[in-house]
Amino acid sequence: MREEHNENAMFERIDHIGIAVWDIEAALPYYQEVLQLRFVSTEVLPEVGIRLAYLDAGNTFIQLVEPLTSPTIRRFLEEHGEGLHHICFTVADLPTVLQQLTGEGEAAIFAGGRRRRCAFLLRHPSGVTIELTERVPYGDPPLAQEGTNGQMG
């Protein structure tokens, strides 16, 4: 039985599941060849110091996160190894949702992947890092976008 979407819900859907990896090129074959997920795109976020790759998993994306200069992702990989880094939910209006969530009004909003405003929640319930991303992109297309034909460019 399919549940109807709650129009008053803060979160619209799971946008992506973030997986920290040391090297996107080395990680992609498993997701593409074994799991047969379709490669969508990759992008570099120099201001955050990461490279992202997106794979289509049907009703959500798998986002591979590779550290370039990011000490946060590098530290995560050193402490935990490759694996689940975060779960990201789509929201309509990020500042409004952050104000509605008790204790999250001070979460930093930043320019994230796919030209969307994002924020990581300050609390990590059950040890899970939660990211929120706005549904609607902002600004011009990213400058560093590679291949869109299902292959790494």
C-alpha cells in the first residue's frame, strides 16, 4: 500500500545517501558493474574541498564523496574507513526548516552539490549524520562537470 505524501512534512524525500571513498575512480566499478547503477555526473566543489559522483539508484541517488583538500572527509575516512557518511533529505526552504528543528538554527548553510543550498544538522541522532538540501538549484551551472553519458569522463 502506497502512502500519500504529507503536504505538511518538513522533508520531501531522501535525496541521496553519501558514501565516503578515498578514490571515486576506484569505487565506481562496483556501483556501475556489480550493482548496475547508472552513473549520472561528477563535480568538484573547490570551496568545500571535495569531489562528488552521483549514481542513480531509482528513487534516490548514491553520492560518492572523495576528499581533495577537505580535512573533514579525510579525517572521517582515517577514523572509519570507506562507507556510509550521511543521509540527505530534500526540503523546500532550508532556512525555514532549520529554524523549525529544535537546536538546529545555527547549522551552517553552504553551496553544495548540484548547485543547491545545503546544511549538515548539528546533532547526529543514533550516530547518523543528516544533511538537508534544497529542492531547487541556484545560480549558473557548475563549471567543473564531467561526463553525462553514463561514463566517467
